[in-house]
Amino acid sequence: MSTDQLVAVATALVAPGKGILAADESTATIEKRFKALDIDNTEESRRRYRQMLFTTPGLGQFISGVILYDETIRQKSDGGRPFADVLAAAGIMPGIKVDRGAKPLAGAPGERVTEGLDGLRERLAEYRAMGARFAKWRAVIAIGPEIPSAYCLDANAHALARYAALCQEGGLVPIVEPEVLMDGDHTIERCFAVTEATLSRVFRALRDHRVGLEGLLLKPSMVLPGRDGPREASVDEVAAATLRCLRRTVPAAVPGVVFLSGGQSEARATAHLNAMNRMAPSPPWPLSFSYARALQASAMKAWGGEAGRAADARQALAHRARCNSAARAGRYTPEMEHAGAAPPR
């Protein structure tokens, strides 16, 4: 894929009114979510769940791309079509998670670095042949009394940059995801400082590794206080702090910012995105979404593993996608939450 083609894919992923569905939960992660709802975690139940999501009528009106897990990109629909083809037929680009998880960082207690660079070039080529057009790699940055260290920030920035360079070499648009975790009791000011340091190091590493900024997307966390902190920040406080941090660190050449939800509730994640787009109607980069739980939580609960509840689950997913599409234009209102949601179980 040429540079122009990478730019075209990245731009299409942040087309007006659209965002990305992250359906790339690992087997262990989806097991936790299924278990909480008494859903059996088998390969077949995971296949049926993802098929239900991907065949939601009209999903392509609000969703530009779906991030898949390795198992999922190899699965097929009931009719025998690979899921990548099912998505493409709906006008949705398939993507793939390629990291292999965050592991303890040697010599840095309490800190982690994401692994998966070994053999990545070959895996990217395989995924590209299977229909993937973009990829994702997540780094996790914890906040604590003595962390994050510069060592941890640099190690994760280096891995993200190497991954991004290999993606572009292999014809895939890299989504670069440095997540500053909500875990802890830190203030919003502390999160701002850590997020600024993280993003600054990431973009320095991307330049050092000769990654074309026009052919990637940034998937950052929002600037939020820790979930155990003494005070919850208002929606406008979060939006203003996040915008200020991005303006300090993210080059205008980047074609789009697609936020992760990071454990926020569905409505809160949508409200924060809406507030940012309302405050900055013409930002240097489109402000969009790449949510997992903040798009799927209601749908998974409505489905509950029961085939007869698939229509309710699809309705819940379409509702959340529609709300976030409105938030992209700063037009979301809390009243929208009461229209179009699936009935309670």
C-alpha cells in the first residue's frame, strides 16, 4: 500500500459521523465479561456474539472500522463468509489487534511494557492477506506515587513506534494506543502531566522510526482523575483538559484522534467526546471514537447469550453508535439516551 493509500484509509476511518468499534477483546478479557452475565465462554459463543454485532442493520452508517482479535478474523459467519468479508460488504473496514499484551517491565516494579514485536512482520502480512486494512497496538501506563518512570514511557514509546513502522511497511494503517490508566486516586492534574509526557515521547519515537504521521491514527485515553480519587471531574473539565493536552503534543499532520473509553460508562464516554467537539468545532484533527465497552456493554447485556435476544442487542449497539456519531458533531444530548435503546432484560 502506497503512502497515499495509507492516508486514504486513515482518513476514511475518521470520516464525518463515524468511528471505530473495538471488538478485539482477548479470550481472557471476554471471559470476564461473559462470566458476569452468565454467558458460556466458548469459541462458538464468541463467534455468535461477534456475528450478532457485525450484522447489525445499518451499522456502516456510524461505524467505519472494526478491530478484530486473531481468533475472530479467522472465524466465519453462519453462511460461511469470513467476518472480514462480512464487514467489508457492509462498508466497514476490518482491522486487527496485533500486540500480545502488557507484561511486567524488568527492573520497574508496578510497570508494564507491551510485547509482540517478534514475528510481527510476518503476522502483518498474513492479516493483510485476510482482509485487514489497519492494526492496533496498546501500551498501558499506570499512575502511582513513583510511576510512571521515564524508562517505562520510553520502552512503550519505542515498541509503539517499531510496530507502527512495520505496519506501514506492510501496507496497514497503525492505530497507536498509549492508554494512561484510570486506576488509582490521582488528580486530573496528575493525569494531564502523565498524558502529556506519554504523548510527547510517543511522537518523538514515531519520528525517530521514520513513521509517516499522515498514515496513522492516535488512540489516546482522555485526561481523567483516578477512579478512586477524591473528586470526580465534570464533563467540561475533562474535555478542556484533554483538548489542551492534545494541542500541546499531537502534530497537526495526524489525520485523526480516536479515543478509547478506558472503563468509562457508555453515556459518560459519549458526553466527553461530545463536549470536546462542542468546544473545538474545528480542531487540528477529527475527534472520533474507538470504543469497546462503551459501545458493547448494553448490547452484550441485552444479548445474554440467547439467540432470541439478538434483535434487542443489535438495537442497543445501533443506539450507542448513533449517540457517538452525534457526539462527533457536538450534537449529542442526554435526552438521546431515552430514545432507541434496547428494552431492559
